[in-house]
Amino acid sequence: MRNKGAEIEEIKARKIAIGGLTKDGQQFNLHAIQFEEGDSFYLSTDGCRDLFSDDGKKLKTKKLKELLAETRDKSMPEQEVFLDDFAEIWKNGSEQIDDILIIGIRF
């Protein structure tokens, strides 16, 4: 997420595991990104977009990107609290079926 501009740039993930049972010689893509002061960078697991609400709706990537854009002016600790609170409200007691991890860095 660039400091200047409203759009979130997304690098699409390849559908390959990074742990567990993987093929020998598995190849990963290398991405070079130029950051400027104030830019933010996020990594997330697929469990974030697969988080189910109590009525069975998935969070999905589009909603996650909207949430990140909504928090762009907050500090990173404030974003953590906001996203954690949102996830608990979204789940509303429903079972979490996958890991949920978002790592955010502001430059």
C-alpha cells in the first residue's frame, strides 16, 4: 500500500506450499519491490480470506484489502487491534478452521 494513492498493489500468490510435503527442487518466484517512506507492506496467510462469519460467509481478499485501506492512517499497533477486533466480530463465535496471520511493515 503506497503512502500516496488509494490503491493497494497485490502480488498474487502461487498455489504452492512452503512447508510440509513439498516437491524436491520446488521453485519460488522472486519479486523486487521499491518502497518509499510511508509505504506499507503486508503478508497474509490464506486463512485470513477464508475466515468464516457465523452465517457461513467467507471474508475474501476484497474485504481484507478494504479493511487494510480503511486502517491506512492508523499506526501499526492500532491496525493490529482493529483487525483483531474485526476478526472476532466477524467470526461471532464460529469455529476458526485455518491459521490467521497478517504481517505488516511500514517504511
